Amino acid sequence: MTEFLWNKFTAEAATLGKCESFWEAKGISFDTRKINKGDLFIALPGKRDGHDFVKAAFDNGAAAAMVSKIPKGLNDNDKLLVVDDVMKALVRMAKSARNQSKAIFIGITGTSGKTSTKDMGGMVFNRFGKTHFSEKSYNNILGCSLTLATIPIDTEYVLVEIGTNSLGEIAELSHIVQPDHVIITDVSIGHIEGLKSLDNIVEEKASICSGQPQRGLAIIPSGIEKFSQLKAKVRDFGPNVISFGDDESSDVRISTIEVLGNAIASTVIDQKQNLWNVKLKTAGKHYMKNAAALLTLVSSLNLDLSKAILALQSWSPLAGRGQVLEVKLKASNFNEAIHLIDESYNANPSSVKSSLETLASIFTNKKGKGEYYRRIAVLGDMLELGFSEIQEHVNISKFARLDKIDKVYCVGSRMKKLFDVLPYSKRGFWTETAEEMQHVLVNKLKNGDIIMIKGSFSMGMKTIVNKLKNI
């Protein structure tokens, strides 16, 4: 039986809007190219005004459209929900859905690791009941509102990713989401252009607890520069605080991590000194911290840890977030291939360090005949770092694991600063754009190379990934 999330009457009540014709919608969409039949189309304003695409939405199967004005060529009979402001109306729908849901809400934030933790958590909590979470990195006011406004009525767990690039944004979203429990994955320099300082970042991340409706749990990372400050600020909001990480003082401690080819195995020790043996299908050690945070929450909720650990074994990184691919060299007459680590989705100093650690650790066995795999990092600019951007790019040269990396290729004006201070033996090549780099790189590769691609989203590093997939 088809489950309808909204209809004329429930949407009118939530949005304070008005519609002349009855309709029922199975979902919500703001993109006519990806709309599903039976969705409510929301005509968001912007450079490309959603009102210009309402007719296309109906042509593609929309059940109704939420608008602030009636588009040309349409009329009241076309199932138009007319509201004062489409974005504000969507937020009202989100608040209404949140207040009516009986699910347990889990809010996730952090400088890095939010999306991976949310995706891992989706797999884990599905083992315990119907779980709802966004399939993409929807973590701003639009994304959080869409996640909440599309909660199925019988959902038991909801995971909401909450992000920020300006002060006060997380607190605003937290009061909409009202998370029962929160996970903070990491607190380090990122979006500092908008947040101005690491102290402000700590305060911003801690404010995810400001919307907690009752005394819940806050799972926070140990081993970070401002741990004591973060813990104090989180405690001020009232939750029970549990720390996780590989630091000796962690309440839940990652005691060992072993890289096994393209996988990792770890022993995690909980607050009662119980041992959790965890395996993940990734060579990225930082993902074990995300797993430990989730297991800490699962254990604290008295859920079956064995089910959670089994679920985590089925998880693997998505494209752009640490996915490892073997790419056969088409032009070769031999069985030649490279390995590609796709970290192209985004970058900040903490995540770049983690990605370089992965590159240094993966496939450490010999290639044969006494030779080792060549390890190549292709790094694009890290953006939104404000006054510290040059120093943060130069600091990459000081990362100890760089000794295990053969060549570093750099893309962008900021990464040029890193390229200029690298030892000559480590320098691969520098280009202004990713498009230029893709043509350079394909002529430099050898059988057995391991290439890691990393950079901020707008640097377009995905174009290099796509090029390498087709060599």
C-alpha cells in the first residue's frame, strides 16, 4: 500500500497556505530532473526561480506544487499550494513532521566525517527499526528541512546531518531538529572564513546540543586541540557526555587499528572495559572513529552491539568520500591497473591529513620483484580557510606520513604554496585547474600506482577521477 506523506489538508495546516484542489504526495522534490511521480514540487526562489519549472514538474509527474505565486500558464485548478514564502513554508512542514514523529532523533555534526557517520548510522539503526536519513549530504536549512519533512509515519530512528559555514547556523537547525542524542565527529579548522576562529568553531559545534528537548546523550571526540573547551560547552547544555577516540583518556577508546590491504580491523574498549572487535571495508583509519562514535551511542541506548558491528561490516565509502577503485589500463596489452582513492568530494586540513594517512597505509605489501607501489597524492585547494589559508596549505608539507608518499601533484593557486615548499623529489606537477591536471596525470601513471584525489568541492577534482576511470 502506498504511503502518502502529505495531502492538501495536512500541508495547508503546516504551511498556513491554501490550495483549491485535493492532492496526496509521496515525497518532496525541488529539482524537476530528479522528481519522482507523486512528489510535491517546491518552487524555491533563487538564480533559477523554481516557479519557472512548475509546469515541467507536473509534466514529470508531480502531485502538486508549493508556490508563492501562480506561474504563467497555470491556474488554481492545477493543484497549487500557495504560501507566503516557499522556504519558510518548507521549514514549517519540517517542524510539523518533527513534532508529530515518535522516532528517536540523532543529530550529527563535525568539521569532517558527518556524512560518512550518517550513512554508517543509517545501516546500523536499520537493524533495530525503520530508519530515515538523507541519501545525500543535506546538512543546511534546506537539507535538514527536506529530511524532516519526508519522515515516514512509522519511522523509529531519524538521523539528521547538521552543518554550518556561519555562526548561529547549527543552533538554528538544532532547534528545528530537536535531536534526542547528538554525535560530534570532529572539531578542527574548516569553514573558518565564516566562523573566524577555532574557538568559534568549538562553540558552533557544541550548539548542536542547544535544541535537545531533554537530557540525552552527546558523543564527542577526544584527542582534539580544544577538547576541554568542547566538553565544557556541551555540558552547559545539559546532556550526558561520552568521549570517543584513540586518546588514552577517551571514555570509549580505539586501542588498535590494523590495515589489511583495503580494509581495517580494530579493537575498541568501552567504559566497562568490554572489547568490541570491529572490521570496516576501507583503509581509512579515520572511519574507525566514526564507527566508534556510533557504537558508543548504540551501547548507551542498550541496543545489541553485535547487530551494529555486523551492519558496519557491510558499509563502504561512497564515491568522493574514500571509495577505492581498481582501474584497468585499456591501452595496455598486459594485465596492468592502478588503484584510485576517490576523496574528491571536499577537503579541509583535518580531512586532507586523514586522506594522506590512508594513502600511506593502504596496500603496504610488496608489488613483486622487490618493488613497492608508487603512492601519488593529487591535492586541490582547500577553500573557506580565511586568513590562515596559506599557512594551512604549507603545513601539509610537515605531515610525517608524507615520507611514505612518492609524489604530490597540486591543483590551484593555494596548493601552489604547498608545491613550492615540497622537497624536489616529492614534486609531481602543478596546474591551475583540475581540467588541466587530468591531461597531465594520465601521461604520468605506471602499472600498480595508487592515486588519491582530494580537494574542495568547487575545485572540480571529480573531473580527474572521471578521467582516470576511463583511461
